[in-house]
Amino acid sequence: MYQNLVKLILLFISLISDTNADLGEVYVDKGIEAINAKNLKKGRELFSKACDINYSSGCYDLGIIYKEGMGVKINYRKACKLWRKSCDLGSADGCFNLGIMFKQGKGVKRNLIEARRLWQKACDLGSSDGCYNFGTTYIFGIGTRKNYSKAIMPLSKACNDNHPSACHSLGSIYKIRRDYRKALKLFRKSCDLGNTEGCNNLGIMYYKAEGVKKNYAMSKKLWSDACRKGNIHACKNYKILSSKEWSTSQKFELTLNCQEYYSFKHVKVVIDVADTYEAKNWAKEHGKELCEKYYPASSYVGIYDLQYK
């Protein structure tokens, strides 16, 4: 008798949940239609109704409304509260965006450990952006110690979902480990997915014959294509390679080394990566100057920003 009663109660709860989910989906769909029709008030009301019945997408979309100030005053605190509820209800995007807010200290007190935890949860819920950001916390030491080995798993998960920056970052790790075949494969995939820095690094590997036969023509093509898409480092490499003065010089080799190391936030100068005694002597005199002139410290891998879906 007792067991039958429990089964009936669970069935009733399940029916209510299914009904709320269906109703929440209707509210969100109509809310999006209202937003697209520039009826921000109606859209906000519909998202609110969906959120009130614990439909995660309603809370998430309502958070976007308050984050962007769409028909209301910008309210980061309220956006965070809504994304927290959305995250707790199982929204990967809600967890991801809340992590960004904790990293930036908007609407909440800045907390890198919490940001990292939320990106990990977003990753577990299936967000490739969450996996990418979670992986980069190990690269940059955000809320944890730097650990390239631990970065590999989440970055691999994101790369398998065709996240271009994740493939590039993963390639950079294998490049540092001198596993050139894996690095080459990952840079190529990153490049094919539209990441111009992946194309740039692939060009470097062809130029330096790392995991592949030396091929200046391929380097030139990769840098030319990436340059046309706006990658300034590829533009510089293409220009240098096209110059007779630089094309086969030791200076260019060292410039590429400098570029690669700075791109992964290793604040090193070319002297640290020059291969020969002669190169090191040349680098002592010119290396730091060359690095700072052509490739000032900057990063081509970084934290992904808020998602608007």
C-alpha cells in the first residue's frame, strides 16, 4: 500500500515537471519572438514566467536581458542571480556566464576559484566553451596552479566538439612537449575550423620542419590566408618570408621562436630557445630587442567571454 502511494506521488511529480517543461518552452519561444519583434517588455515577461516555473532557459534568457539592459537598467547582480538559478537547474550556458561574471567581478565579488568551478560544471554539462575555459585555467593558473597535463583532458573534450581555440591551445601544449605530430594535427584542425593563430602556427611548423617536411611555399600560403583574415602575426611572417633579406636568415628563425613562446604567455626572449652557440650569441645582443619590437608580450589563447544563445 505504502509503495503504491509513493509510486503515485512520483508519477504526479513527473507529470507536473513535464507540464512545466512544455509550458516553459512555449514561454521562451514566444519570448524570443517578442524580442525579435522589438517588444522587449513582453519578451521579458515571458522569460520571467518560464523562470518562475523553473525552466532553466527562461532564467538564462532573463539574465541576458538584465546583463545587457534590454528595456531595463543594466543590473549585473540580478543577471548573476538568474544565471545562478539557471545553472542550478542544469543550464550549461548559465554556469558558463556566471563563471565569467565571477572572473570579472561584475554583480558578484571577484572569485577565480568559483569561476573555475562553474566552468568545470559547464563542461560537465556539455559546454565546449566551458571545457575550453576550464582547460585554460590550468594554462594560466586561474584559481589553481598551472598544470599543462591537467589542461589536456578538458581541452581535448572541447576540441573533439570542434572548438577551434581549444584545438589551438592543445596543439600549443603538445608543441611545448615536442610532440610535433600531435601539435601539427591539432593546429591543422584549428586552422580548418577558422582559428587563424592555428594557421599561423601551422605555417611555423612547415617553415621549421617540425613533424613535417620543410615547405616554405606552404608556410607562405598559410600565412597569406591568415593575414587576409586579419591575423597581424601571420601578416608579419608573410612579409618577412617574402623578403629576400629575411627569408633564410637566423633572425627570422629566432623571431618565430619568440612569437611562439610569447603566444603561450611564456615571458621568454629568443635567447632561451636559440639552438646553437652562434644563435645564442646573436640572441644575447639582439634577441630581446627583436622580441619586443615584433611580438610584444600577448596571448593568442585566453578566456572565452559571455555566451548569448
